[in-house]
Amino acid sequence: MTTIALVIMYLLIWLVVFFSLLPFDVNRNRKFLVPANEVGAPENPRMLKKIIYCTGITTIIFIILFFLINNGYLNLKNIIGI
């Protein structure tokens, strides 16, 4: 695989994992209600924590997929029979 393909694969996995982790660990009970904010918006979304978890999970998934693709276990040509 080329370097660009690996970077794109990592970014796509990162985005899927990030959007999957967004609803976790959100406390919607607000102490202070700011008039300009949405009522359902969390007071502290803990984005840095979610980004760190997302990067770790993505790295593990990426390494597993890279080894599967690199060793020929996950090959589209073999799956569809070309």
C-alpha cells in the first residue's frame, strides 16, 4: 500500500471512531444556562479526552488491518474471486 492510502485509511478509521465516541461521557445536566447556547449542549464535552481515546483505538484497529492486508488475509481480489 502507498503512504497516501495508509494515511487516508487511518483518517477514515479515526473519523468513524471519533463520531462513535462523541455521545459517551456527556453530562447534559447544566449548572449555568447561557442564553445563546443550545439547551441540550453539554457544559463540558471533554473533547481532549475523547480525541486521545480515539487516537489510541484507531491506532490499534489500523495496526490490525495493516497486518491483515499486508499478509494477504484481507484482499478484495481474493474475496470476490478475480
